[in-house]
Amino acid sequence: MKNLIRIFAFALFGLSALVAEAKLNVVTTLPDFGALAREIGGDKVDVTTLAKPTEDPHFVDARPSFVVQLRGADVLIDGGAELEVGWLPPLLQNARNPKLDVGKPGRVQASQGVRLMNVPSNVTRAAGDVHALGNP
């Protein structure tokens, strides 16, 4: 009986060590966010960036691999303020990862806590490429 308890204890200890060694899987929408996540997380995180540095963050060509990456993510860092509104919501819907829902600890939006300035009340293309939630 004592041997069985020892084996169980060693197995449990070994599993907890494996869990403790697991890296946090972070997905970012933009390369800048990815660089920050790597710098802050160091060797404790695996970071995947969806958009290429050469892509316009408003119009990223979504790929099926993005859904797979989001499905396995522990954390998503995105711009918020509707920056990725044209391509990120359908990917998140298909990924079905509740950790990444807005308001959950796994969802980090860079615009959170930032006071948006110059938010237009009436948005038309007559003024050019106006961002409805404010221009950077």
C-alpha cells in the first residue's frame, strides 16, 4: 500500500512539474504586440503573430491556420478599438475558444484603458480614411 501511495505521489508530482513547465501560448494580431509579448514573457511564452509586418492591420488575409492557432491560444493580444474588426471576429467565432472572449483574462486589447481622442460623431468617406473610434 505504501508503495502504491509513493508511486501515485511521484506520478502526481511529475504531472504537476510538466504543467508548471508548459509555456503560455500567446497569439497576437500585430508584429509589434508579438515583440512586446516575447520581451515581457521571455522563455515562459510561445508567441504567434497573425499579421505580417507588411500587411495593413485593417485588411489581413485570414487563413484557416489562424483558427487553429486561436483555438489553442491561452492569451490573445489585439489592438481593439475596431482595428481588426474586418477579419478577427469570424476567426474567433470559428476557433470557439472561450478564454479569448472580450472581458476574459485571456483577452488583452491594447486600446483598453486608453482614452480615445477625436472620435468623430458622423463617419463618412468624405473625410478620407477616418477611424470611427478615433485616429491614431
